[in-house]
Amino acid sequence: MSRVKIYTTEYCPYCHAAKEMLSSLGIDFEEIGLGRDPELRQRLSAENNGWRTVPMVFIDGRLIGGYSELRKLVRRGELGAELSERECA
């Protein structure tokens, strides 16, 4: 089971950018496509305070946000800490 999961749609530029960012950092992730599963997208939104946009990036089952939030964590140097923190929890 991957610690990082990213829910995406096929033609979303932010989804592609988020996957590229994770890959360039050497972070393994599992990608789950939402394009053919609108019920899953609705369920994820309902379970995560109405978050509706993609990508949806999760670390150990906790939504950290989308591309912008992922980028902020990386720019601040906090993504590694987020991964380590979840590892210890």
C-alpha cells in the first residue's frame, strides 16, 4: 500500500504537474483515476469537507490538498517532514 495516493483525472494539467513533482522528488505514489468513477469522486468530496477539485493528494489516508498545497509543502521544505511525521504516528 502506497503512503502517498493521488486521485486524478486524465486531462487535468494540475494532476500531471503534481505527479511530475512527486516523481522528480523520488516519492513513490499510487495514482487513482477518477474519470470513470464519479461515485468515488463524490464520496471523496463528502469525506473531505467538500473538497471537489483534482488532484486530491493524500498521505497515509489524510488529504493534504491539491497541487497548490503540495507545491507549498515542497517549497517550504515541509513535505519530507509531513511524510516522516505520518511514519511516526
